[in-house]
Amino acid sequence: MSTETPTNAALFERAQRVIPGGVNSPVRAFKAVGGTPRFIARAQGPYIFDAEGTRYIDYIGSWGPMILGHGDPAVLDAVQKAALDGFSFGAPTEREIELAEEILKLVPSMDQVRLVSSGTEAAMSAIRLARGATGRNKIVKFEGCYHGHADALLVKAGSGLATFGNPTSAGVPAEVVQHTLVLEYNHLTQLEEAFKLHGAELACVMIEPIAGNMNFVRASAPFMKRLRELCTQHGALLVFDEVMTGFRVALGGAQSLFAKLIPGFEPDMSVFGKVIGGGMPLAAFGAKRAVMAQLAPLGPVYQAGTLSGNPVATACGLATLKQIQKPGFFEALSASTRQLVDGLTAAAREAGVPFVGDCEGGMFGFFFTNALPQNYATVMATDKERFNCFFHGMLDRGVYLAPALYEAGFVSAAHSADDLAATLAAARQAFRAL
Ligand SMILES: Cc1ncc(COP(=O)(O)O)c(C=O)c1O
């Protein structure tokens, strides 16, 4: 190894020789915005530092998990202690029970959870369980929602409500997605029609309650209320994918927010990831006891994992969940995020740039357009050129935003008033330069 500091460009070149596209997850390659991805050497608090030693204020936070910022001392301590006791046993541990108890305490819609290692695995397993529990095959998802890369979920809408989906990835056989119906987010009449046509065949409807994979789009309360009614009426399970929103938009996740808007509201099944692992590979899915009893070893639905409930990951997740329950945590996080979004909006207005933003808890989104989009098509119709210029303008000024206009952003408890002020100062310049 050379003793010279490698540049990001040199690392990217080297990476591309041995890793497809130079990255282990596509969005990291900066393909949407162009330019050279930053190779991260280390992180501390709200900052990440690239291989060249440049510091950035981090609004990705590993795409959501780092709600406390990087290197929180209590979390580090828990992880170090756990690592000393062993990395993996492939046998049950008390800490798995503690983490499950902690999650269930905060999410009353579930009686039990199963711990897994990634959001993809959790969503995939939730669908298998929904199919096994209902004895039905068909599922509904919404355009623009991402639930990981299981075959059945890599699908775009077919040519009408009578036809099911088409694969969005090579390598996914058409037969595998023939049971997945893709609907438009927030489209009530289409939802009604879909249930009229297929309600009796539906195992589940999976939804991101606030969609973070088309930047930041809320499901409207009337849409969610009707979705809940239709699922109940037709015996389909309503599955909330809270991999991103869970313990991030509120302590009880997005479902706690919908429960405030819709009396008695609960999803039938929920999927979590990101924050519950605090940056380690950990995810979960859960439901009421009768549904979870269908899972192996109790029931006929198979699901397993060598590293599931990993002792170091559960220590990290548990320490993270403890911190975010401290009094005032979410109030402070929400206030910082709101301050950021309001500040960006004001700075854009000063520069005469069409811009809207929204946020909830520690998650935010913004668009270069005049009104908040309600679905995938309107998100993708926003000004991509302006987004890309703004992204690079901010990156050049030391602010690391998500490198694609369809991704959400994240604020952590470590972002101080000074960090937010520095971000807004950079934004004022970047907006003026557009
Ligand atoms: C809502 C949602 N579900 C599922 C996933 C997949 O999680 P993972 O990347 O851990 O497989 C993601 C990832 O970003 C997500 O945002």
C-alpha cells in the first residue's frame, strides 16, 4: 500500500477494477448526479471525512440509521463490550429478547418480531409470511416505493389494473412478478378499482407510509384510511414498510402518526431496519401473535438466518433505541430538521428558485418545483438539472446530501445549530449559483 493519501478519483478507478461499478450499492456511484463518489475514511458526530481528508456535514447518515450521528459514545461502548464477548454464536441470546421487547414496547401494533439482517430480507420475509398466513398469492405495491431488492418487488406497473407487473431488473422472470400489482401512490380511485377486481386474491398491500424512496412523499390520511378499510374488508394484510420511517419520523414510527389522524389505526404487519440497528446490519418484521405463529419453527412459513439477531448488531441497536427514548429527543430532532427545511426554503425563495420541502422527525425531502409531489410521476417531473447543480454546489461547500433527487435526507441529533447555520449559508450560495 502506498503511503500517499489516495484521491477519491484514484480510489474510484481502483474500485471499478474489482467491484462492479466501483460500489457495493448502486446509488453510491453518483450516476444520477455525475462526478466522483467520495470514499469515506471516517465519521464523527454529524461529519464524514473522505479519503482526501475533506470534511462534509452528513445528511445521509448511512441512509437513515445514524440518528444519533456517528460514534455516539454510549453506542460505541455497547458495541465494544459486545464484541469482546463474541461476534456471532448462531444460538439465542438474552440481548435479542431485550431488543425485541424494546421494539414491541414502542410499536403496539405488533405482538412479536423476528430479527433479520437487512431491510430487503425483512420485507421479503414479511411477504412470504403474509402469503403463508392468508393462503393467497397476489400482493400490491405502489410505484416509487422501495422495499429492498427481492425479486417479487422489483416490478413496475403493467398496462392496466387487470394486468400485473413487469420486472424492473434483468434476471427477474416475468412469472415471479406476475402476482405483484403496482398502483399509483395516493390514487384513491385506482385503489378502489384494484380491490374490486382482485381484493379476494390479495395476500397483502405493502406501503411506505411516508415514501422515502421518492424523496419524501406522504401518503394522505384519506388514502391511508381507505386502504386500511379495504384491506380489512377483503382480508388482505396491510404491511407498513417502516425500514426508513421507523424510529425516525417519530418514536412509534409513521404508524403512530397515522394513528393520530385515523382513530384506531394499525397496520397488520410492520417491517423495520436502519435505526433499529444503529448502523449495523439489523432489521425486523413483526405482527400480531396469530400471524407470527405461522413462522418456522412454530408454523409452516420458512425463514432463517445465520447472522440473524447478531450479538454485536443487537447491542448497537439496543443502545441506539435507548438514546432516542430520552425525554425531548424527538422534539429536538424534529425542530432541527424543520429549521433546516424552512431555512432551505427561505434561501431558495431569496434566490428566486422554485423549491418546496417537507419533513417529519429526523427525515426530510425537497424538490425543485412549486408544489409537493403526491406520487412518483410528479417527483420525477421535478427539475433534475437544478437538483444536480444544487447537489454539487453543496458538496463543493462541504455539505453531503443524497446524490439523487428521489432520495430522502436525514438529520441526526449530532447536528448542532452551527452545523445547520453552515448548511444554510452554503445553500444560499448554491441557490444563487443555480
Ligand atoms: C423503505 C425501505 N424498505 C426496504 C429497504 C431495504 O433495506 P436494505 O437496504 O437494508 O436491504 C430500504 C432501503 O433503503 C427502504 O428504504
